Amino acid sequence: MFRRLTDASRPALTILIDGVACKAQEGDSVAAAMLSAGRLMTRASPLSGAPRAPYCLMGVCFECLVTIDGVGNRQACMTVVRSGMRIETRRDKRNYGA
């Protein structure tokens, strides 16, 4: 579905998304690397559990929140990948009112 517009010759990196090794390119944002790897969901809606994905890709909407190297609520679109980075999507539905 997503593909790079050019054949960039930037160095390849390996990152872990939910424990699965994925390739990225140096300079990619975490959101771009996830989309390139076919990982569309970054988190689940806390109320309904519906899947959420990167939307604006410029730090405004906060739909791309993930856990990066153990630090939660990081914006994937505003974070540049590093080799060995551990990215975790949030899949839990919170219980707000029970």
C-alpha cells in the first residue's frame, strides 16, 4: 500500500515493532517506518478499542502514539528511528466508568 517515492540510498536499520524485526531507513520517522513495514495500527482507541493509525504525520493529531524503548505516549511521526529501537503499539481498551 505504501511505497517510497524514490529509491533512497540511505543506510538500512533494523527496528523491533511489537517484538518483530522490521527494516527502516536512516532518517525515517517511526510512523513512516511502521507504514513502510505494513504496520498501520499504532494504538487502539481507549474507549472503543478501535484501531488508530498515523493521520496528520506532523505532530498535531496525536493518533500515532506508541511506546518507544519503554517510554509511553511518544509521537511516532515526530521521532526519528534508531537502530535497535523497540516500538510497541498500544492495544488495550481502558475501562472508563465501570
